[in-house]
Amino acid sequence: MGVTVCANGLSVVHKGSGGEANATLPDVCLTTVGNSVVPIPYGNNAKSADLVGGTTTVSMDGGNSIAIKGSKFAASTGDAGGDKKGVSSGTIESEAEFISASPTVTMEGIGVCRLTDQMTMNMANTMCLGGVQNPSVSVTEDQEGTYTLELTCKYPNGQPYANAPFELRESGGGPIGAGVLDATGCGTVSGLPLKECILVLKETADTYTPNATLPENAPTETYEDSHDFCTFVAGRRAPFWEDKVGVANDWGILLSPSFSDDDFKAMVYEQSRILSPHVVSKNHSNDFSESFVSSLFHIQEDLESLKKYESLLELLFEKVHENGDILRILFQADLLDPPSELLAKLRLLGTGNTIQHLQLVLWTLINQQLCGFIDDLIAALDMRLEFIQAQAEARSLTAVQEGVQGYRDGMKVMSRALPDVFSEILTQTNDKLLTISGMAIGTIVNVTGQSGFATNSGEINAVVYTKANNLNRPSFIVFDDVFSD
């Protein structure tokens, strides 16, 4: 075994390095000569193959223990003729021990021994002042350029990107190594040639799991009494059934055949805010009430133009579903956009296989949940409208009675028709996502342009590609109210 490591410019001695120590002072041993015992100088030689007391947790060049200060070559040769043993040590053919080492390079906390480091010989009966001899550092052709890379891959929030296959590719695209990340997001590739390469991460085998759910709504006031509800929604005005001085007593006069009275929109805004399972912004609630009224108008006669109902459906996701932000991203997906961008948005909000998630969304159950909320909202609004209608009847306001009844009848139509309309839209959404998932097969999870490195880098830390989603507000269907003043 050759030596491939040096310390302070000198080759390191280890059990397989082929190092030798030769006594530079005579190894004087008592020797029987005839009837006499006389001191005779001998030579003494010890080899690194007999190393003991070297490193136990660090090895070199094929698993060899490394010589450190105080370690020994366990045996020596050359003085066997001194049958009465060494004059100082009382031994022959005994150990050689290192008495010098590197002052700056340590292993296991002790200086490492190198070419020319000195040793005592034959249990200190003599010395190797010239230092141990050791082959020079050399790297064979087969060994040159063979490296190991340790990979660690994570999401931006620090969670491991686990159980995912990966490849190392040359800049030209050719593969030079591959593996699978473990449950901690780590992987190892050995035997790599010295090259510039890129890391290509693939989709994990783990099921997609959202990082969090949307915050739950906890309204402080639900206005169970319809009179209190109407008074609150009326604000600085007064309901038409209240005789108040100094304020307009015209709130609640609902006459528009197109359901576009502002007072009704305000009722939808407040009632949906109360019933919403999850917190949304005021702007979101405003958009929802506008879209609800628009859909209520169109659904009376037009069930074919599905685009007229997409805005209402999209705004329902975050109000009703605990992962409505993710559903809205999926709903907005565009076949013309690169699939990697959609998957990156999903990775920002969850962990796991994003392509598989596109294929497994339970749209039928989601539709039931959304329409269940619409039914609850319509039932609550109908109760408020019934109260307003009773106030109009008590005051013989026939036009208001009929106008309110028009709203109530219109919402019944909406409640019956909306599930099928939403179902058609979500079926189209599912088909779109299945197409995108097919286009996304083989998509790279990380940005390869940011992952170039050399194979001798040792350790590589990678972060998967994620992207923030700027949710676009849906465009609303605008209609002309030709019936109201």
C-alpha cells in the first residue's frame, strides 16, 4: 500500500506505509564469546508493519492504523546475537517507539508521525536519530480523481427533503453518479472522478403534506337575532321599519330583479364573514359578496357559461377549506406555464411528492364542502330576508315584499344548480392538473443553474426550489342592471 497523505510536507507513517527505522547509534548488547561475556555493538531495524498503539478511530490508505507520538513498532531485528541482552534495556529484538511527531497536525488529539520523526530502538537501548524512513506520497493512476460526496438536501424551512432519488451530471448532461436521499435528507456518492457537475433532485416518494392549515375563524358576534343583524349591517342608516329621526330610514328596501341592491351585498358580506370556517381579509369578503351576487343573477338563466362562476368557486377555497391556499394555487394552474413553477409553489406550502398530489386531489369531496357552506349561507340569508319580508308585510309595502321574495326564490335556484356547475368546473380543473402532472414527469426539483460544484467538494448542501405565489384576484363577471334606477 502506498502513502497518499502528508503532514507538514512529509509522508505520514501508517501500518501499511512500508516505513522502517534503523538505529543510527550502536545497539550494544552483552554477548557470549567463548567463556566470556563482552559488549558488542549490533544494528537494529524495526518496520511500520508491526505498528501498535496507533490510531483506532481514524485510518488511512485502506484502513491502516496511523502512527502517532508514543506509538510503537512492536518488534525489531538485527541484535539477536546479543544473547545476554542490551546493556541498557536488558532486551533484544524489542520495540521501537516514536519520540517526535508533527507539532501542528494531530489525529485523536496526538501529533501524527511522519518521515524523519525520531524513535528509540530496542526498548530505548539505542536511537534512530536520523528518523524513520517512509515512502514519498504518491497517488496511483487508478486512485487519482476518485472522490466521495456527502449530500444534504432541505426545504427552505429546514425540513429534510427525504426519500428522493438524485443524480450527479456533468455540465454536458451525462450522468456520473446517482443515489437516494435517506429519511434525513442525506445521501452519499463514492468513486466519483474529478469533474464539475450539477445535482439533479427528483420527486420524493413521500406523500404530499401541507405545512400548516389556514387559521380558524372565531367571530365575536354572530347576531342570532335578525333584527340585531339588520341593525348592525345598516350602519349609520336605519332599517325601513324603524322610525328614527335624523337618519335615512331606507335600509333593507330590496327591489332589484338582478339582485344587485347594495344592502343585500352588505348582508352577504356580513353573513359570510360570520359563517366562514377560516379567516379571510376584508377585501376577500368584499370580493366574495360581489361574486356571490353576480353568480346569483347569472344562474337563474345561464348554466352553460361556467366561467361566470369561477370567481365564486375560487374565493370559496380559502373561506371554507383548511388548505384553501393550496387549492387556489391548483385552481389557477395554467397549461401554458412550466410545470416546475406550479410544483415550486406547492413545495413552499408543503412537503412530499407534488406531482402525485396533482393526481390525487379529492375534488368531489371538496365540492360537497364548498356547496355545504353555500347552503348554510343561503339558509342564514333566507332567515334574514324572511324577517325583512315580514316587516314589509306589516307595513303593507307590497313592492318590497315582492322584491325580497325574488331574492329568496333566486337563492333557491342557486342552491339547487350550483353543485352541478361547480362539479363541471372542478372536473375541468382535475383534467388540467392530470395533464400538467404528465408534463411534469422528470421535472428537476432543484434549480440546476445554482447547484454547480466539483466532485472533490466533500460536502454539498442543497435547497429544493420553491416559489411564493402571488394569488391573483379572480376577474368578476360584470353585468348591467337594467332594471334598477
